[in-house]
Amino acid sequence: MISGNIQKTTSHQIVLPFYLYAALAFLSACAMLYLFTDSFHFHHFNPKTLAVVHTMALGWATMMILGASYQLVPVLIEGKLYSESLAYLSFVSAAIGIPILVYGFYVFDMGWPLRTGGILVNVAVLLYLINLGKSLLDSQSKNIHAIIVFTAMLWLLATTLLGLLLVYNFGTKILSRDSLSYLSIHAHIGIAGWFLQLVIGVGSRLIPMFLISKYTNQKLLWQVYALINLALVLFIMFDLLSLDSSLFYVPLGMVLLAMGQFGSFVYKAYQQRIRKKVDEAMQLSLLSVVMIALPLVVLLVFILVVNFFTPMGNLANVYGFLIFFGWLTAIILGMTFKTLPFIVWNKVYHKQATDQVTPNPKDLFNEGIFKISALSYLLGFVIFSIGLMARTDILLQTGALLLLCTAILYNYNVFKILLHKTKK
């Protein structure tokens, strides 16, 4: 039984559609990964790979993060969300824009599909930024977690705006260079500016909370925040000025240092936890913190290869896979079953919580199915990663099939939670 006062937060009617959309996008991306494994032998800028990457980046990771942040921001800022109407409109705009954008990449049409999809995605991000920015300004709490999240939102807008400019730049000369030369900036302000900072801002609040740990270190989090943003500014400046690639060790080193500090924060929160037993969903989320290092190691190898050996273009595919199917997917798979069950439990049982016995939120999904999906995910991730580096079709197909099984099992549990009814 869960009793007590439930904190006032965003309506489940706003939040749950994001979770549902993200789950279906993950299933779609894994299906495409299985069907298009041959495309990963080629340069990363090809229609099928771009379709998979943007389905994962926007449909899976970003939609899940938008929905979760609408639910969690009131907790971070200790206040209310400014407008649920804006939140709903941001969902509608993104939900329509993302499949149009992905279709545009799949058919490689730089005309109306990519432009229309890009505009709708930017509208959704702008509405999101206005909503959460106003919520933060109206709040009395200006803690480091909220500031990191708001900064991440600004980088998200920069990412989607630059992406839209690059699409238009293919047909009309808007930028000084060709669109392909800006892809690295577009990718990294999204990866480090949006995803990485958002995970740190929310994770540094949620991980101690779920572990029931009293550990906190505001000074360390400020250092992490400063290192990541300064590294991004330096990276953009070095890239735009076409400086020697050896200089990119500087921002990479700063991000590695920031990740080491965040890892230390999580480890100390784990050490000082009151809840000694850590469930499987939380274990997967903690594993994702370690997995952050994998794409950074690949990036380091990529820089070394470019500097001293013949460039290995396939490393870019490995790098992207480790980020979107590795680190980001691991943390989402874990955190989904720490947040979604409680949201639905609160919707179904909040009127009964004080005077009747109710199931625990974790009882709303099948734990056995979750364990199988976690195993399938880890095996699929490792096998596909090896297949990418070895360029072996059978490994790619096996890994992709295991990831598709993961997505099917994940969707089963998500739908089981969403369709849960009151048990008398």
C-alpha cells in the first residue's frame, strides 16, 4: 500500500501520450534496424541510417524525455507547470512532425517532407521551451537541477533549428559551407547539449531519490555543468574555424572529466543509499551511467584515427549506435519502469490510497518480462556493436533481432501499465 499526500504534478493526460508514442517509435526504430542492417556498412549519411537515427533521437529519446520532464519538472522546481495546453500542443506538433521528417530522410527528399517535418518539430521544441522556461521563472526554486534542464532545452532548440537550416541549405545557399560540413556540430550539440545535460540534470535528482539516498553535492554539479557547456562552445568554435583536429582533445577531455565527476556523484549516492536492495530497473539505469563512456572512447579513437591513420568511416556508425541504442536506451528502459507505473498508479488509485489496500506501482508491469527484455537488450546491444566493428552481417542481424525482441517486450509492459484498471 502507498499512502500519504501525492505531490501535485502535471496531469497524466498530458504525460502518458509521450510515453506511448516513444514506445511505438522504439519498436519502429528496432524494426527498421533489423530490415536495414546492410545500410550500416556504408557512410552514416545515407537515407536508411538517417531514418533510423532520427526515429531514435526524436521519436524515442526526445519524446520520452519531453513527457518525463513535463512530469518531473514540477518536482525539480518545486512548483507547477506553466501550461498544460502548451504541453499538449507540443506533443501534437512533434507527433505529426517526426514521422514526416523520418519519411523525408527515408526517401531522401529535401523538399516538403523534411521541411514540413522540421518546422513542426521546431514548433514543438519552442512550445516546450516557453512552457518550461516560464515554469522556472515563476518558481521560487532556482536549483542546479532546474538550471541544467533549462540550459539543455536551449541546446535542443539550437539543435533542431540548425537541422532545419541544413535541410534548407541543400536547396538554397543559406550557410557559408555545405550542409554536410555542419553535421558534426548538429549532432554534438544535440548529444552533449541536449541529451547529456538533460540526463545529468534529471538523473542527479532522481537517482538519489529512487535509491533513497541523502547524498548531494551542488558544487560538483555546478562544475559538471560548466565543463560540458564550455566544452561545447569550444567544440563549435574549433569546428567553425576549421582548426587542427588535435585541438578537439581539449573539449573531449573536458567532457570526460565532467562524466567522471557525474559518475562519482552517482557512485556516492549509491554508497550512501538507505534502500539496500536495488531493483532491476534501477540497476539498468545505473548501468547506463557507465555506458556513457563507451561513445566517448569511440570518439577518442576516431580522433586518433583521423590524426594518425587512414580514416575509418564506420566508427561514426559505431559512435551513433552506442549513444542511441546504448546509453540513452539503457537509461530510458530502466527509468520507464520507475516513473510510468507511479504515474498510472496515481491516476487509477489516488482516491483509494489513503483508506484502501492498493497494489504497489511495480505490480503494474510484469517483472519477469522486464528481466527477459533487459537480457535481450544487453545481448542485442553487445552483438550488434561487435557486428558493426567487424562488419559481419550475421552478427548485425542477430543483434538487431534481439533488439527488436526487446522493443516488443518493452511495448508489452508499457501497454500493460497504460491499460491497467482498478482492482477491487
